[in-house]
Amino acid sequence: MDTASIVLLSLLATYILIKLLGFLSRLGIKQVTPNALDQMKGLTVLDTRTDKEYKQGHIPGAIHIPLSDIGTRAKKLRKDKEMVVYCQNGNRSIWAIKRLMGMGFTNLHNLKGGYGAWKRKHR
């Protein structure tokens, strides 16, 4: 094989591995679509994006705790209350949910597609 083929195969393998890890990280975490979120009542909506992202727009009523602050600031939230967690596209929120699960939170959902998907629906 020539060098270009090796590089191309390496890039393809890396891409597949990243996609697989993303899929595996979502296993066991309930996904909620923007449409389903609109129908849900009495829950906490948690925005885990950066301060800058949050200031540019957010879901009304969302509590803002950046991913980097989840460990300290989420302690003030009720662990038994249903919660939908979101970020910009649905990846960072998975990490936030994993952290929240480790802290004892039990009724967690990830907003599928994140704020981007929610915003597209609410134009």
C-alpha cells in the first residue's frame, strides 16, 4: 500500500472509532426530542453550555450550569426531579449526565440534537 492509502485508512478508522465511542457513550441515557420536550411539564431544564453560548440564546426557563461547574453547582438541584440536560449539539450534555448520575441524580434525559435542534424547531 502506498502512503496516501495508509493515511486514508487511518483517518477512516479514527472516524469510525470516534462515532462508535459517541454511540456507546449514549447507551443507557434516555434521549428526548425537542418536540417531546415541548410536551413535558414540571421538569428541570439544564443548560450545560458555556456562558457565551448561553448569553447568545437558551431555552426559556433553563438553569445554566456550564459543564465545567457541574460537580460543584449541581448540588443545589433536586436529585429526584425529572431533568432534561442539553448543550449545543448533544455531546457535552452526555458527559454532564454521566457526572450527574455519579452524584446520585436518577431521572435524567439528554436533549437529542441539543440547543441547535431545539432552536431549528422554534424559529
